[in-house]
Amino acid sequence: MYKIVSIPGDGIGPEVVAGAVTVLRKISEKHGFEIRIEEHPFGGASYDLHGTMLTDQTLEACKNCDAVLLGAVGGPKWENLPHEHKPEAALLKLRKSLGLFANLRPAKVYDPLVDASSLKAEVVRGTDFLVFRELIGGIYFGEPRGYDENRGWNTMVYERHEVERIARLAFEAAQKRGGRVISIDKANVLEVSQFWRNVVHEVHREFPDIELSDMYVDNAAMQIVRNPLQFDVIVTGNLFGDILSDIAGMITGSLGMLPSASIGTSHALYEPIHGSAPDIAGKNIANPIATIASVAMMFEHSFCMPDIAEEISQAIVSALAAGLRTADIAGAGDRIVSTTEMTEAIVTSLGS
Ligand code: NAD
Ligand code: IPM
Ligand code: MN
């Protein structure tokens, strides 16, 4: 029996999580194992109900389950709250409390979607790289931080053990993939990045079979759109990883396609990389694939069932190959389907 906590959150969060939960239930029915899904409020939805973005109950539930499935948080309704009370701050608190130091963001172009990217098909076809974004350190958490009338400040700081553990995971992943890691930093300007680079190279000595190179983050942003095929594994800090993974999202056609796994030593959380998309919320038009593909990552990383992960990925490919497109990945002449129709097509492809 697997215990999963689902936290739909805000905006399109509940819509895409509903899709992912439908897939989870289908998988459990098909393979005959029990999955218990417990829903908890989080973010703006929790604030409106309980006056706080993250209740003790939600946090405790996340600490006492096998995996967390998260939609997204945030939106205009809550953006003028004091900084430390915003939904985004609660997300950082959740990640930190669960010790989720590694955020895996795979950027993979599905063949039927090569024409959905804003880049040329011949540039994006075959793209398949994996970003390791450090998730609970760097400028997102560094002290001091704050602002007053005349000044705003944050601190980008990395401790040795924080760089070592994410670098090690990235090298290990590369051993199972193409054997190449690119570490992305801004060592030409930032001391913290020079430190990052030094530590990554020290850890690299444990992995002589892996090819390591460094790239400055500004160049990396350009290289990802120029030639995404040159990347295998990327390892980078919190802020750079956030930005670069949204760029990677567009390579695959839409932010609505990119899943993620956030992993620590004792907990794991799965969420799409996109946000709450307030512009399309409540319309049943959001793309559920990023969240459904996050469930595939859950089976791979938390439940050690790569076959089921592959089954879910194949069901996504089948739905796409059959021509189904939500609005964000549709081209001229495509028939556009809703969130629920895309979910149903994927569930149908899963068979029985
Ligand atoms: P966003 O990712 O929510 O949306 C950016 C654009 O992509 C929008 O045009 C949106 O419609 C589109 N988009 C995103 N996901 C989509 C999907 N599944 N299907 C179709 N289109 C999709 O980013 P934003 O607009 O900058 O942020 C909105 C809110 O979400 C903010 O409050 C932000 O802080 C929050 N946010 C939360 C998370 C999270 O919870 N992990 C991540 C990013 C942003
Ligand atoms: C993401 C988001 C979050 C981040 C925000 C909402 C805190 O952009 O998950 O990519 O910056 O990590
Ligand atoms: Mn982001």
C-alpha cells in the first residue's frame, strides 16, 4: 500500500492534479495494488480556509507519506501579502522542511510534438536532458535578506555539503545516461559560483568515467535554445536552475509538458515545473501532461517501478500520437481538447 498526499493548491493546480489522480487510480486498479490518496490544502487555498498557507496538518501529512503530489501555488489574489506570507514562501518552507535538496527536471521532446516548439523541428528533435537543480539553498534561502524603502538585498551562499550532495546525484545519474555532466554557474563574476565550480570538480574525482564541463549561465541560456542536443545532465544552483528549466520547457513545446521530482534523503515530492497559470485557471484547458508525467517520476524514484513509469510515458506518447492537443501545444488545424479529455485519452491508452 502506498500513501500519497495530494496538494492541489491554486489556479490550475486542482485541475491538473485531478488528472494525475485519475491516472494514479487507473494504475492501482490495473496492477492490483492499493494506493491511498489523502488531499490537503496548501497555498492560497489553505490561506482562504485556515488563514495560513501551510498548516501543521498539511506539513505533518507530507512528512508521513510515501510521496507528495503537488499542483501549483500562487496567484494575484495573494500576491500583495507580506513577502513571508506569500504562497511561494510556503512552497519554499515545504521543500526545506522535507529536505528536498535535489530537483530533477527532465526536458524531453516527444516526437509527435516536434512542431509544437517555438524553435525549428530540426533543432529540438531528440532533445533529452536532465536538469539537477539544487532546491533548498542558494539565494532562495541565504541570509541576510530583506528590503526597506531604499534598499533590497539577498544573499547567495552555498555550503560545501550542499554542493557535494547535488553534484554526486548528478554524476550518478549521468552514469545511467550519456555519461556527460555540464555544471552551470557564473564563476566569472560570483565568488559563490567559483566555490560551486571548485567543489563540483572535487566530487568529479570520484567519477572518472564521467565527462565534466563548465558553462556560464548566460551562455547556457543561449546554448539550450541554439542546440539542446548537446546536453545530457545539467547541474546547477537554485536560481539558475529555475530559469533554465523554464527555457527548457519551451523546447518541449510548452511549460505544461515538464514534470519534476524533488528528492531528499527521506521524502519526495512530485510537481509540474509550471505555476498556477491564473490566466487559464478554471477553464478546463490546462495541459495535465506535466503533472501526469510527474506521477511517472514518482513510480520511478519513490516506488522503484520503472516499468510503470514507462507505461505512463507511453500512454502520454499514444495520446499525442493520436493527435490530441491541449491549447498550449496545438498548431494550426489541430483539434483542441480539454484537460479532462486529454486525461481520459491517457487513461484509455493505459488499457486494462
Ligand atoms: P505560470 O507557469 O503559472 O504560467 C506561465 C504561462 O504558461 C502562462 O501563460 C500559463 O497559462 C502557461 N501555462 C503554465 N502551465 C500551463 C499548463 N499546464 N497548460 C497550459 N499552459 C500553461 O507562471 P507565472 O504566470 O509566472 O506564475 C503564476 C503564479 O504561479 C505566480 O503566483 C507564481 O509565483 C506561481 N508559480 C508557482 C509555481 C509552483 O507552485 N511550483 C511555479 C511557478 C510559478
Ligand atoms: C518553481 C517556481 C518556484 C521556484 C516558486 C513559485 C517559489 O518558480 O517551482 O519553479 O522558484 O522554485
Ligand atoms: Mn520556476
